[in-house]
Amino acid sequence: MENSYRYFENRECKYFPCHEGQEEFNCLFCYCPLYSREKCPGNPSYLEKSGKRIKVCSNCTFPHVPSNYDAVIELLKEG
């Protein structure tokens, strides 16, 4: 897939790939813009630390799947 406003792959990043198992990996949303949402379409897990619930997205690839670009944008529009 060609780099564009909808897709960017940075193979030179020292963390690439930050998630395994994908052939095409969209780095555009390197830091997930949905992280702060209680309900997101990904598959986060949660852990309890010092009485706080922490969202863990290390097994989630939702924002990195190229075909999910439109879904991420729509969720961001919802606010």
C-alpha cells in the first residue's frame, strides 16, 4: 500500500512493528486516538494498579488496520 493521508508505514521506526501478525501496518495512528475512550472498537484489556484501572492496548491492532481508517475518523467526529 502506498503512503498517503490515509496510510503511512514507517519501517525505519525502532518499534516497527509494534504489533505482530499484520501484513500491512498503518502507522498513521501510532498513538491510538481512541485510547481515552471507555468504549472503543478495539480489544483492550485492563489491569488494576495502585487502585487505578489502566487500559492496555498491546494486543489491539484496530487503528493499525488500513481498512479501519474511516471508522477511526468517524469515532473522532463523534467526540
